[in-house]
Amino acid sequence: PKEKFTYGPDMLFWIECYYQAGATERANQTVKDLADRYTQDLAYYSSLPNRFLTFYEDDVQESMAVLQRLMQMTKQYKQPELSAEIEKVFYDYMSTLQLK
């Protein structure tokens, strides 16, 4: 449970397992929780002055990579609404943080 430990990239494995096991509701909730965590991180990073952003470059890349993988998984497991939500966040932060 997310109350017991911080969700990180390792949760991608469990989300995949949930989808493969047919536990779609649980997978979707975990996707939402993980996406929320990384969206909050990106909101923090984007609030920083540009001169500090370089210190968090690896964290920003991790956040974007996780969101991208969540987007792919939700498409693969036919969750179009959830995928669209994550895709919007992903591209919004690509633009906000001027990532290429």
C-alpha cells in the first residue's frame, strides 16, 4: 500500500502484473497513484528558477520516463481515458520544462 512506502519506478513492474492478471481496477488505481506522485514532483521542479533545474535533471528525466511508460502501458491494456490523462500531463511538462 502507498501509505507504507513511496511509489517509485519499481511499481511499473507491479502495474504490468496487475494488468496481466486481469486486476484492471487495481492496475488503474496504481497508475493514477504513480502518475500523481510524479506529477507532483514535476510541479515542484517546474516551480524552481531555471538555474536550479539542472540539479534535478536526473529526477526530471525519471519522472518523465515513468509517465511515458504509464502512457504506453495504459494504451497497451486498452485504458484510453487514463492514457489520455497521462499523455496530457506528459506533454504539458515537456513544454513547461522545455524538454526535447
